[in-house]
Amino acid sequence: MIKSKYILNNYRAKKQKLYQRFEGNYEGDIHYTKGPLSIFQFNQFAEHGLLAVRLFHYIRTKQGLVYHGLEFKGKDTSHLPVYLDNKNLYEWSGLHQPDKWKLLKKLKKEKLIDYKKRGSGKLPVVRIVCNKKKLN
């Protein structure tokens, strides 16, 4: 009995460490975008197709989930970077990894997003650089 309690507690501790490591990644389905949206930004992404809109939705949702603490309360977080992982991107928006890279390159060329490759096997860091409203 004591050994089984130790194993269970050890398993819980390892699981908790794993979840702390990937903070901002959530299990289950996401059906909303947290935070205000700019219709101008949405239209800019919509010009590049449905996959671009899905990527925009994913980035804005991750920004809302990751930057939700008190230090960000009442501040604009739409320009802050997020990690773009393959697993949640596919589960939440149906965007595959090869499509992700084609889309990232295309949107960077159009100056809608900016991303940094961090090396082979590492998550890219992505942020939206498109204006929130049309400038003259």
C-alpha cells in the first residue's frame, strides 16, 4: 500500500512538472478567441484564404491564453509573440505542419506576421505585425 501511494504521488509530481513546462498549451477543444479582434487584420488574413484565417485565430487565441495575468490586464497583447506548436495547431484549427510553413513564409512576405526559426525540432516564435487599422 505504501509503495503504491509513493508511485501515485511520484506520477502526479512528474505530470505537474510536465504541465508547468508547457504552460499555455491546453487540452480539449477551443471554440473562441480570447481578446478583442481587429476586423482590418481579419480581412487582411482572409485575403490569403481559409488557412490564413485559421492561423490568425490560433495566434490570437494563444495570445489570449498565454498573456492573461495581472501584469497584462488592460494592455494590448496582440503584438506579443507565441510559440506555434504542431499538435495544438492541428487539433484546434486543422492546419498541418507542411501547410503551416508554407503559410508562414507567404504571410511573412506579405508583412502580416513575423516569425523566428529557433532551430531544427524547436517551435517557431510568431507574432502579428499587421496594423489594426488602415493607415493612409
